[in-house]
Amino acid sequence: MNLNSHRSPCCDSDEQRSAVNNTSNEYNQTDRGLMARVLSNHNIGAAWQHVKRNKGAAGIDNMSIEEFNHFAKLHWLGIKQ
């Protein structure tokens, strides 16, 4: 598919399309940076400590904190991805 020939319904000119595409790229970079911060080891560790302190209830999977702790140790890389 030739993306250069694609006309966005919101843009009347190449200049407008370029501005929209640049804005989209900025959001994508921001989203990736935010997701990296959310998934940082420090943030995940702090969230886990918070759940344990509050004796968090099982979620929709009905997995207890103790069960998740073991499960997470075995599958953490897949969960984080």
C-alpha cells in the first residue's frame, strides 16, 4: 500500500497531513515513554508492595496474592511484555 497516496479525510493538503502525522508520532513516543515508566522495576515493585500491604483481594482469575507471587516469578518476562 502506498501511504503517500492515502488521503486522510481530516486533511486537505500535504502540509496538513504531515502535521497530523507528526502529532501522531509525538503521541506514540509519549505513550511508549509512559508505558516504560509504568513497567519500570521500581514502579512494579512499589505497586506490588502496596497490594501486599493492603492484603489485596483476588481478581477475576481468583488467584490469591501468594499464588500470584509464585506465578509472577515463573512468568514475569511474559507478563511484562
